[in-house]
Amino acid sequence: MSVLNITFCCTNTAPEPWLAGLHTTLPHAEVAVWQPGAAPADYAVVWQPPQQFFDEQPQLKGIFNIGAGVDALLKLRLPPQVVVVRLEDAGMAVQMAEYVCQAVIRHFRDLEAYAADIRAGHWTYHAPRQRSDFAVGVMGLGVLGARVAQALAHFEFPVNGWSRTPKALAGVRGFSGAAQLDDFLASSRVLVNLLPLTPDTTNILNRERLSRLQPGGYVINVARGAHLVDDDLLALLDNGHLAGATLDVFRTEPLPSGHPFWRHPKITLTPHTSARTLRETSIAQIVAKLMALQRGESVAGLVDVGRGY
């Protein structure tokens, strides 16, 4: 039996723990960090690899992307026969749910205003808000989006969900397709973006669509920075239609020091940390799917390259 060869090509990722984990779970495989001119491999574990990697590895059978988003990967020229497999969860769904829930609750309970009062030495109370007035709309109902929507429903917020095709989730009012997007937005006061980044969804959070949110709307973007038109968000915050935003992703990362998001009093920033890849869980998922592919079995998480996710 031929030896299975796996190559690791992940930008800004320390390779040693990944290689150790893969060696432990696949002791009979050859696992190595890719270098230009490396020998051909059967499978690749990647994150933001260069085009040269695929140009030199046209024989690859499968590519495992160590993140939920594959938009950067699909911008490259991939071998025509290769299958692309994304991580479906790997511990990210619960992280995303807790991040979004804390952002929604922090806004709903006015905790930022309380924190400012305390810093100023003021002991104050703010009028409670009605939960029924805070419908939360979740755009994108994949593995992460579905977990977020159901977590929000647990806190008894009215939850709307929008996806490309109809999906039924307990406790979530479903909207789908372009024909129902406006109704979805108009029914929501808080908007959570968890869409994949594709040509169809780039700049989807623009002034026209964000203006359809209920007055005093709030935006939470945890998908990709290119979904959001920065200047349109700023304009709607400044004219009062939007009450605020929590942003974890940006068009340029790290966020440039001169960007107005840094200074805006209605924007809460985090450095793309809403849901991090958990290495041990990811390795277990990659190995299980790799062995299934070797046996000729179908696996979940296959990316439709034409569709973009």
C-alpha cells in the first residue's frame, strides 16, 4: 500500500502543533510543511495558501481548509479534479453563538451606557427595553448561523432567519431568497451577518439595505469585512437610523490605524476573534473526512466551487 502524503500550507499559522497532531492520528502518513519545489502530495491542509502552491501541486485529491470561510481560497486557480472540504464546526459554532449573544444582550440591556456611567462615577438606572421590540435577524443559516439563531431564541428574543434557500429552524421565523430579503430586514431591529462571502453577497450590507432595518437598528458583522460598506454604516450611525454596531471583521485586517471605526463612539470592535479554529477538534474532523474520502465515501462540508461555499 502506498504511503499517504499530506502537505501543510497555512499562512500565519504555527505548523508544529498541527503536524504533531496529524502525525499522532495518522502515524503511517507522511506529513510535511509545504516548501516551493516540494514533492507531490495527496491531500493538503491549508489556510490562505499562495497560488504557487496549487501551481506546483496539480495532482491533489483533496484540500482541507482550516476555517469556515473559503472565499480567499476560491479566488485562486485550483486543480480541476480536487475536492475542497471546509470545517463545519470544529468548536466554532458555540464560540460564535456566545459572541453574538453577548453583543446582542450588551446592546439590549444598555450595558455599554452603564459601563460609561460607572467609569464616570455615576450610579444610574436606564429604562428597561421590551424584548418583543428587539427582533434579531440572522443572515446566513449554515452551521454557525443556525447555532446563533437558536441560541438567541433561547433568550426569548424574536428571531428572524434569512438564507438563500428555505430553511426551517425551531423558534426562528424563516425568510429566503432575494424576494424576501426586504421583508426580513424590515422585520428586524438587530442584524447579525453570517453569510459566506461570494460575488452575490459582497457589499450586501450597504446603505439601501441597512436603511430597511427598524429605526434604532444595530449591526453585528462576524462574517467578512467585504460584506459591509464602511461609509454607509458610518452615515447611518451618524444620522441616527442605526444605534450602533459590533464589528469583528474588516476589509483590511488588522484594521488600519487611521480608520474611522477606531474612534466612533457607537462602534464596538474586536480583532476577528468571534470564533477561532480549535486545533485538536479540527484535526480530528480533517482526519475522519480524509479517511472517508480515501475509502470512496461521501463527506459533509464539501464546497460547491461554483456557488462559492
